[in-house]
Amino acid sequence: MTYASGAAAVRGVGLSLQAGQKLGIAGESGCGKSTLALALLRLLPPGTSLSGEILLDGEDIRTMKWGRLRAVRWAGASIVFQGAMHSLNAVHRIGDQIAEPMLIHRTATGDAARRRVAELLEQVGLPAARARAYPHELSGGQRQRVMIAMALACDPRLIVADEPTTALDVMIQAQILRLIERLVAEQGVGLIMISHDLAVLADTCDRLAVMYAGRIVEEGPARQVYDDARHPYGQALSAAFPRIGDPASRHAPHGLAGDPPDPSALPGGCTFHPRCPVALESCASDDQALRDAGPERSAACVHVGAPVHAEATVRSPR
Ligand SMILES: Nc1ncnc2c1ncn2[C@@H]1O[C@H](COP(=O)(O)OP(=O)(O)O)[C@@H](O)[C@H]1O
Ligand code: SF4
Ligand SMILES: [Mg+2]
């Protein structure tokens, strides 16, 4: 995935997700997490080039016709962004905004749409009467609940949540995470949850992928990756988040100097080598593919076992 500027922000990513499964994607700011989320629904800016396959229930989102893509957004897969205030329209009542995807996709109209809005508000823990409120009348946590209700409105198969709780304080963050977890479990929806915070993901997700400089450098069962990361970058991230929601660790994790590289000027060899505490001399010239790192685990580091083949697709929940 390359932006018009020439920045290859996401490279060689292969991930798959089953219905009801929760996949976490972790990494510092600038590692390509949002670019990957936007690519999944073809929401990237014009001029961006994208290669490979993005399969949702077997259909390739990358090559889909525009009309079909429009139908798939919300109804097939929907996205929850970080800043709910910026995603909601300040001059429309939230009930109308939740109903909008239903009206566009004709999944409900009139009274049926109103009933569905009330039901969705209750599912996300808001009184149905709040449908008449404007965004500024709600707290940050309530607005994020509205965004989740909107994402659920057309019964999608997949929800992509990009830093859904980062703007919220720790108590509200925990409530929203529990809400997302409950809804995903109840409705058998696939969830891709993106965060810079490995502890949040380990607590919420089944599997965890760690991104660095646009690539997946480690993948495996969430708890194992958090407790016992195999890639030096995964280790640094997990050491950086001893507690859920530590905002100080958003950029450079503790003990790890520097920043992720600019995608238009990536270092040669392993892109992590300039920051890696255990780099070998060969790391400056030899790039590493994902290797087998134990049952259902892989990591891209010279210190980890034998090479395995990564898939080249992002698969749908079903
Ligand atoms: N529209 C864009 N044009 C060019 N480069 C971009 C654009 N959006 C993001 N980038 C670059 O792509 C890289 C990854 O960004 P992003 O996906 O937002 O990372 P993250 O979500 O992990 O913080 C960053 O270096 C960022 O500067
Ligand atoms: S391949 Fe080398 S530089 Fe890269 S993470 Fe492993 S030890 Fe560090
Ligand atoms: Mg982001």
C-alpha cells in the first residue's frame, strides 16, 4: 500500500479472521495501523496504490465495483474511529445519524428504523430518548457509544475499531472495551481492534499482530504475545504498557529510543535495526520474513526459529 507521496505505509501484510474472532493490531504512532484499517474498506485517499487481496466473505474489496463497495461499507464491514466528535455531524440529532446507514442500505425505514435506533441505543447502554440529542449534549464516552451503535446498525460481519478508546479516560475506556467485547460475542461479529496500547489489546482480543514500519513483525495468541513477545519490538511494546491505558507510552515505548522510520525512507535490512537492543551486524543488511515462533505464533527476527510463509490476504469473518 503506497500513498501518492510515494510512502509505502503498509507492506506485505497477511491476516485472517474468523466470525466472532477478535484480532488486535498494535504498534506505535506512524507504524501504519490506520492506513491498514482504511485500506480494508478502501477508504484511502485518491492516488493511493493497493495490491494483493482484501477478502470479505470471499469477495475482494480491492477490486469491487463502486456500487457493491457502497453496499459492503456498513452492511458488510464498518469502522469505528478514535475521535467520535469529529465523525459525528454536529447539527444532526444522533438518532438520525444512527438511522442514516439503515436508510442508505434500506435495511429499515420509517418506524422500523426508529425502533432499530432505540434498540441499538439500549444495546450500547444509552436510553432510547437520547436519540433526540445532538452530539455536543453527550459526553465523550457517550459519543463513542453512538459511533458503536452506528457501526452495528446494518448488522455488519466485521467491525474495524481504530483506537476506539484512546481519547477517553481510563474508567470510560474500560467500559467501552467491555461493551465492544460483549457485542462482538453476542452477535458473532469479527473485530479488528487497533491500538498503540498492547495491554488493552491483550485484555480484549484473541489474537494480536504487532506492526512496525508498515509490516507485521509478530503475530500470535494475544495473551502470549503480551506476556512473552518473541520480537524485540513486541518485547519493548509490552514492557511499555504494564497498565491498560498508559498515555505516556503512545509514542516511544519506555526504554526504546527514537521513532519508527518514515515509510518513504526506510532503513535497509531489518527496519527495526537502528533501534534494536539485540541487533546483529547482519541486521543492517538482511531483512527478515515472519518465522515460526511456536504453536500459532510467528515473528520476524533473526533470533527466532525457521522461516514460514505468510498469507497475502486479509480475510473476512465467515
Ligand atoms: N495521506 C497520507 N499521505 C502520505 N503519507 C501518509 C498519509 N497518511 C498517513 N501517512 C503516513 O503513513 C505512515 C503510517 O501512518 P498511519 O497509518 O496513520 O499510522 P498509525 O495509525 O499506526 O499511527 C506515517 O508515516 C504517516 O505519516
Ligand atoms: S532481525 Fe535483528 S534488528 Fe531485527 S529485530 Fe531481530 S535482532 Fe533486532
Ligand atoms: Mg492511527
